[in-house]
Amino acid sequence: MMADAWTVFRKELLDALRDRRTLLMVLLSSVAIGPLVLVLISSLVSGIERRAEAREIVVLGLEHAPTLRNYLERQTFTVRAAPADFERQLADSKLGEPVLVVPADFEALLARGEAPTVELFSSAGNQRAQGGAARVARVLRGFNQERAALQLAVRGMPASLLEAVKIEERDLADPATRAAQLTTMVPFFVLMAVLYGALNAALDTTAGERERGSLEPLLMNPASRTALVLGKWGAVACVGMLIAVLSALSFLPGQWLLRSETLAAMFQYGWREAAAFIALLLPLAGALAALLMAIAIRCRSFKEAQANTTVVVLGVSLLPLVTVFNQDGEAPWHRWVPALGQVTLMGRVLKGETLDVVQWLPALLVCALVAAAGIAFVARTLRSAALK
């Protein structure tokens, strides 16, 4: 049986490699996805860092507040006048900074000991301006504290009255954990590359052959149905595993394209992380190959198989989102769910943790069960169903 399975495996693998156009597109996407994701993330972080270093504040009516201007200049902020149509530009995301509007009676109210009202304009649909609003608000709170401290000093009272409690913030996350928060999309894109890598091969070797009429002659051979299925599954799994290896390795040169020095210093992805990614993705590639074949073998055409396997694609796409919406942290059952378990463990790898056998075993066992069930179902279908 193993000799027959090896013969079918070589035949199916050769057929998959002959489809150069589809294979080339999958290979290019799997190799390029790592550097592309890193470049997009680093561009986002680099833009945030660049705006923070610029220390620029957009103000309308600052000529009415020389006291506030003096404070901003002492804090090394660059003041830029707001355009006349700043509200429309903020709504259209053409202006990337929030706008501070100072009233004309600002200094008069301060002189009378009253609190003038300043308006800080931003837009929830403008992420750049929305992110800078908190920074401007912190600057204004600093101005308030300075004014209050000066007023207390004039009256001979200590400035410590303004702070009944001193707060010291301590971040317990190490640099690797903070970097993993910025690179949460990396495991997801690697996972999807493996899925799409095995998808075309699985559909072609089952529903594709059935549509072309080449499956019936293959079943007339004296080889057992189990050997045929094992050979086909092995070829599909090999294609998926090839994509898994290329996807994991693509992040090694992808780090050279990082534009953010902070992210480049925090995001450490070396051969150890790549090997851990590959070890987690190889069993999943085998499970996905068997599952896709089990769904496609029931379909009469390649198009019908594509429609039916959409459920698998949707499930694999949505399961990793559990880690995003779950505010209670990682749960033990996450490791027992295919795709979700791999994403969870790959996130741990990016945080610098070392995976032991206990953590890795649930994902391996579940993938093995899914692969065995899928192979058994395809073999039983070929034995019992009349393929016409």
C-alpha cells in the first residue's frame, strides 16, 4: 500500500508543480507577505514617531494667549497656525494634527482668576488627529499645573498641595511583549498563506479531477483507496508545508526593510522564531489539506468546491480574532482549537517565550485527529460513492 501511495504522491505532486502560474502566484504572495506586513507596520510606527519628535501644535487664535505661547515655546513645541477650513480638513483626514482654538478673552479671564475655555478639535474618523489629541491635552494639563503652582507660590503655599498622591507608572511588559502587540498581524498572515497554499492543490486533486473525468480511470487501478488518498493528501500537504516554510523564512530578510528604529530594536525574529513557526505550521498544513479534500470530494465541479470551502476559509480567518476581542487573556482551550492554537502559540514565540511540549502537544494532537478524520472520510467516499 505504501508503494502505491508513493506512486500517487509523486504523480500528484508533479501535477501540482506543473501548474506554474497558480503556484508562482502562491509562492510570490507567501514570500512577499512577510516583508510587506513588516513594512506597513513599521511605516505606521515610523509616522507616529516622526510626529512625536516634531513636537508641533496647530493653534487658532494663539495671538490672544501670550502666556500660553510662552509655555509652549518653553516646552520646545513648534506652533503652527491652523488653516481657515480646519474643520473640513479634519473631517476629510487631510489635516493630521488636532487643532487647538483659543478664545479672544483668554488673557482677560486669566487675569481675573477665571478659567478660560479652549476647544480641541479632532475627528474620530481621522486616526492621526485623534491620536495627537491626547498629546495636546497632556500639554494643556501641564500648563494648568504650572499656573496653579505659581498662584500658590504667590500666596506662600507649597505646590505639593496640588498633588495629594504621587503616581509612578511601571510597565511590566518587556520589549519583546511590546513588539508583539505591534506585530499581532504577522501570525495571521502566515496562517492565511498556508491555507491558500493548500487550497488550490486540494481542490484540483479532488473536485478538479472529478470534473475533468480523470478520477474514474484512477480508481480503476488495483491500488487501494487508502493508498490513493494518502498519496493525494501527501502531495497537497507538501505544497502547504512548502508555503509554510517560505512564509516563516520570509520574515528573516523582511526585517531589513523596517523603517522604524524602535520597532527594529524590539522586533527580534531570528532562526529560533522561524523554526518555531515552521514546527507549528507543518501539522496545520497537513490538517487543512485533509479537511479541504474531504469537503471538495463531495463536489462535482471545481467551482462548487470553491464555494463549499469558503466555510473553512472564513473559519480560519475569524478564529484568530478571538485573541483580539477576548479581554480576559489567553484561555487553556485556545490551544485546542485549530488555527487559533497556532496563532496563540506564535504570539508567544514573538514575545520571546520558549514553548515546551505541554504547550505544543494540544495543537499537534488536534491537527493529527483532523488529518486522520479527513483522510478516512475521503477514502470511504471513494469506496462507497458512485463517482459520475
